[in-house]
Amino acid sequence: MTMKGRVWEHLEDCLTAGKVHMTLLDPASVSPRVGIEIAQRAKDMGTHAVMVGGSTGVTTENLDTLVQGIKHATGLPVIHFPNHGGAISPHVDAIWFMSLMNSRNPRFITREQMLGAPVLKALGIEPIALGYVIVAPGMTVGRVSDAEVVPRGPDGADIAAAYALAAEYFGMRLVYLEAGSGADEPVPTGHVRAVKNQASIPCIAGGGIREPGQARALLDAGADILVTGSIAEERGYEALGQIIRAVREHEDPPARGAAMRPA
Ligand code: 1GP
């Protein structure tokens, strides 16, 4: 299956049908052999798409090898999750064209995007505009991108929601709340709920999702897409499968007060 140029359409269809799971693979931390195996297993267990990228050590070479291998082995849509405008694989189906909204450094807000945009056009890669917001602890991505991380707690929820609305007003398709790979806890459910109350674009949550209960809580709060990265390497395929199942089987909780309504 080639998804070139129509990944957003495909994602919208998936989002209409239910919640979505994406598997993130970092070409700087997994070998192509392991990365392809994880992608294959994730596909068999029901992941919707693969994201490829990482904060450090991503080169055109390691990215390209992994992307081609995954596409050949799985046929899943592969979306580049970039950390700068330099390393781009011509083989990805789409790229998160993302602005790191709470960086202190304009490089991560618009400058790398300026460098990358003409390359994407020349290569015919579909850009999907996304507002990327780093929530504490932020981990490596928070450090390397000089993020003014959104605090956890109620004040942080309001800030996250305001960023999400700003992303929507900029015309971005989605907003991504990122706790950072390997975070002790995922982004707080209160942040997700605040984002969903304020903005109407789909909300992605990623970073630190290890248990199906955490996944369900984020989905109940309104997250539309969950991303897991290191879980397969750290805890094995069964743990990854439990998260994917939690996403696939999720049903929205009844609206508050629904039971009170007269028949
Ligand atoms: C994707 O950075 C995350 O948003 C991945 O985090 O490795 O903790 O799953 P994990």
C-alpha cells in the first residue's frame, strides 16, 4: 500500500472510526533489523501507523534505511517525526510539519521548518501541520529544543490548553502533548482534558505510556492518538500489545449526566 500524499485523509478516516495508536521508532537507538521487527509486531497487534524520528543522532542514512525497511515489511503509513530540517528521507509518506510551540529558540518554532519546507516540496512529501508542546519532565527533547516546559498541575493544564487553541488558530491540524521519551509518567490527564475543552483539533499524547491503565485514562480524558516509543524494547511485545489493545478497544465514557436525562 502506498500512502503518499494522502496520509492526513487516511488519519482522518481512522480518527472518525475511533482512537489511534502510533508506534515511534528512533533510527538512532534501534538497528534497522530490530526496528523492522518491532514495526511488524506492532502492525500485527493493530498499530495504525509508524512514526520515525528521534531527538539526537538521526541522519539521512539511518532514517532512510529504517523507513524503507518498515515500508517494505509492513506497508503501514510512515510519518517522519523530525528534529531538524536537515535529515529527511524521500521514502516517508508524510512528515509532521511541526512547530515546537513552547521552545525559547526560534530555530525550533519556524527556522528549521523554513530550511525543510523547500526540500519537502522538491521531494513531494506530504506535510501535516502540528503544534508540538512539551510538558514536564520533557526529557531529552525538552533539553535539546530549549523548551519552556509546561508544568504539571492545574496552571500547566491551562497553558497546554492555550497552546492547543493557538495551534488551532494557526491552522495546524493536530496538537501533540509530549512528556518526553522515557518520562516517569505520561502527560497529566488534566492537561488532555483542558486541551479538549478548549480546542477542537485532535490531540496526540506521547511519552512515558507504559501501562494500559495509563492509556485508557488518557483516552478517557479525550486524547485521540497515543504514541508509544521505547516500550517494546524496555518491556517487550506483550506490553506494547496491551497498549495497542487498550486503544483499539476504547469506548468513550458516557457523557456526564447522560444517565440523568429523561428517556
Ligand atoms: C512519543 O516521545 C514519545 O511522544 C515516546 O515516548 O519512548 O516514553 O514511549 P516513550
